[in-house]
Amino acid sequence: MKPQNLFLILAVGLIVFGGFLANRVQTGNGSIEVKTVRYAGDDGLVNHARLYIPEGVSNENPAPGIVATHGYINSNETQAPFAIEFARRGYVVLAPDQTGHGYSDAPAFGNAFGGINALQYMRTLEFVDADNIGLEGHSMGGWSSLIAAAVIPDGYQSIVIQGSSTGTFGAPEGTPEWPRNLSVVFSKYDEFSQLMWGTEIPADVPETEKLQALFGTDEPVVPGEVYGSIEDGTARVFHQPAITHPANHFSTESVGYALDWFDQTLEGGQSLSSSDQVWIWKEIGTLIALLGMVMLLVPAGTRLINLPAFQSLRGTPAESRALTGYNWWIGAVVFVVLPVVTLFQFKGLTESWGWTPSALLPQEITTQVMVWIIGVGLIALALFTAWHLLLNRKTGATLEHYGLTWNGRVEMGKIVRSFLFALSVVGVAYVSLLLTMFFFDVDYRIWVFGVKPLSTLQFQIALSYVVPFCAFFLVVGVLLHGQLRRTQASFVQELAVNWVLLVIGYLLFLAFLYTPLFMGGTLAIPSEPLWAIITKQFVPLMTIAAVVFTGFYRLTGRVYTGAFINGLLVTWIVVAGQATHYAF
């Protein structure tokens, strides 16, 4: 059997197996009905959510309910660990997409993050015991829960906030009497301790006046000790797991604290140890499916290129005119360092310029990423051009050696065909996702990194960003294959080198940022907690890019197809996973 056929079969097998495994865990082997719902909110905004209904729950046999709300630039799927475990214990769970997130209407932050409408909708469900509803929210989802509790004070019984706080970003200030029966889970290495509790060192949160005032004490709050009275609705408990802010989504300890609190404060749930958790297998399943999708790209391309429309794109790389010796190492260091040393500076230009979300550029974070990659791309292109004109041209190097021409000519027809070929390859991946969603009701993801289908609005938004993203990856492709290509390397060796070049800078940058935090201090750049978290997602994105660049350069001998595939993929993944801030 040809290797490409074997990889194709393996890729499809991983997608099917991973999707099936994730579905079985998500539905409790068929004992939990999981469906998507939409409900109208204030200002005409329509909210999207995932609803988990345990077996045996009906209008005649209502069950307690929990609204589980994700944080900023996430969607309802990130709450799956909590939702799955809540539902296994007999709770009806509503996991909404906040306004401007996932498939809920924009803008982000609208309608108090959508929390009020979510609680209102939950209370309309006849199979939910309206006297036994809990609220659980992570980060901005905690604020959403607190605002809902303030607006509908008799609509809930208890709250768990993860990596969040009272009195922040519109959430009311807490007191020893409000909100009712509150559990605060704030991790020892949470990046947002200054924003949430007013201390730069997250380990010091128990000693802050803000938390002590909430707990009604003048002494440092003791983790795990219950303050107040559950019966009177004044109960308070604080937990501090040794994890980071986003790791609350991926922690059996954090999930367990929420399970224990609702077991104590809500009635009607089933008795099941909080240590009995299976959600990790859903994450493993969607990760396996994600790996299958990435593995699918190259063998799909090897089949599609045999079509008459794309056959002319098949080729072999030209003789290398790349850097050698110690010059290669200098070039590699510049390639690795340039993106990370400019990240915080360039992404902040949009604020300096006074840009606000618009119909053309409606996603604030995506726009900041776009400005950053344009800046990096221009600097890299200038350095590459200078190297070629001043040094490499003397060795006989031409655009052919950089994978940009065919027999010395720039052929626009083949460049357009390369884009259509890339679109076809990405289309195969997209169809695989749609089929996975249809048959298994899960997407491709691990933790907070997800590959979701684009909504109609998100597809329109993607058109605004796709050109600069493709242009950036075209520059990266020229550098990888024209300046830094290793001669006589096998596919595996070339893939390994490309992966290191594309990823190691972000790994080192993350080590620089987080080492002081993990040593008991703060982030190395404490003013950038959000972007420290966002930077983590560049690791899987650039890993996918390494696979695409390596496979399609060898298949076509040119940089265009790999660059276009990466531009399309990254635009799709980023836009579908980001918040939309403009009110369409």
C-alpha cells in the first residue's frame, strides 16, 4: 500500500475513532441528551447554547439545573468538563456561548455577557426545578453569573466562580451576605490576580482585603474552610489549586470543587464522588480527531493534485541556495526571535492608533494579530531582500531557488491555481469537521484550542483577514524554504527542523513569561496576562503550519500552496474562536 493511502486511512480512522469516543463520553454512553438551543435575549440578540439533559428528566420529574458559562474568547465547548460531570450527577446543564462568542449574536460584552438571558431561559424549562439552580462561570463567565444573580436574586441557589471575582468589570461587589452561597476557585498561578483581587502575586489572594471582606473576616481566608451558613445562604468557601487561569478548564481538582459545592448547596443531584470524573476522555477523543484532521491534509493534497486542474502544480524543489554553516544559525535565531520580541509591541499599535472594532475589522484580538503579523512580515521581507541583493545573488540565487517561480517566470495562472488547490485541501478538512459535527456532535479541540465551523457571519469576517494572513505565511514559506532549508534532509528531518523554527520561539517566550510566576511571583510582563495566555495557542497553530509547509513544499516544489493552506487554516481557526466586538 502506498504511504499516502496508508496515511489517508489512518487520518480518517483517527477522526472517526476520536469523534466516536468524545461523543460517547459527552452523552454518558447515551444516557444524556445533548442538543443545541437558541433563545432570544435583550436588544433582539439571539443566544446559542448547548443543553445537557440527563436520562429520566421530564416535566413530571424535573431536575436541578446549572448554568455553566465560559470566559473571554472561549465558547461553550470549553465548559464541557464541568457540563459533562454535572450532567452525570443528574443536573440539567445549560452551557451558553456568551454574546459575541461562538454562535451567539455580537457584540461581545453585550447584554451583561448574556448571563441574565441564560438564567432566564433556564428558568423557563419545565423539566428544571426552578428552586434548585446553580451558576458556574469561569473568568468573564463568573462576572456573567454574578450579574445574573444580582438581577434575578431569587433565581438561583448557589454560585461557583473560577478564576473570577466580584466587583470587577460590571460584576457587583460582594459582601458576606451576597451573593448566595459562593465558592471562589482562584488558582495559585492565575495570571489575572491583579485585575480580579488587586494583588500582583496570585498566591497572596487569601490575604487581600477584597476577599476577606467578601468572606466577612479580618484574617487571611483559609482554603477549604466553609465560612457562613449554607442554610442562611451566606456560605463562602475558597480554593486555590496549583494551576493557571485557563487550566481551570482542564483540571479534575477545579471540576471537583464545583461538584462538591453544588452537592452541598443544591437538592436533587445524584450522589457520586467528585473524584469520579470521565471528562478527560472527551478531550482525548477530540484531540485524536484533531490530529486526524492535521494528518488528513497532506494525503488529501497528494490525491487532489492528480486532478487535471492541479496536475501542473506538482514539482520538485530547486537546488538549495540557503544559508549554510554558522550563517544558518544566525538566520535561524533571527527567524525565531523576531516574532516574539515584537508581539506585545506590534499588537498594541491598534490601541495607539485609536482603532475600534468596525464592520471591516470586527474582532479586536484578530485585528491585533493581523497588525502584528503584517509588521513581522514586512521586517522579515526587508531583511530577506537585503540578504538576497547584497549576498546571496552573488551565489547565483534567483527567485526559482526560493520557490517563487516556474522556469524563471512568475506565473500568475499557477499562483491562482495554487490558491484554488489550497482551498480544495482546506475544504476537505472543513468537510471532515462538518461530518464529525453531524455524526458525533463534537468539533476538533484540546483544552482551549479548538477548530470550529464558521458561522455565516464569521465566514464574512474571515474574508477581511484572510489576505494578510496568507501574505504573512507566504513570507514565512520563503524564509523556511529559501533561506533556512536544510539540504539532503528526509521528510521527518525537515519537518522536525521546520517545527523547531516555527515553535521554539514561542515555547522559550512562554518559559520566560511564566518562570517567575511559577516561582511564586508574577508574570515576567505582568501587564500582559491575556496575551500570555493567547501566546500558548501559537504553539499548536505553528505545529500545524510546520506540517503543511513541509508536506506541500515537497509536493509542489513551490511555496504558494503551503502558504495559502496555512493562511486559510489559521484565518478559519482564529476567526471562529475569537470574540466579535462590532454590533452588526
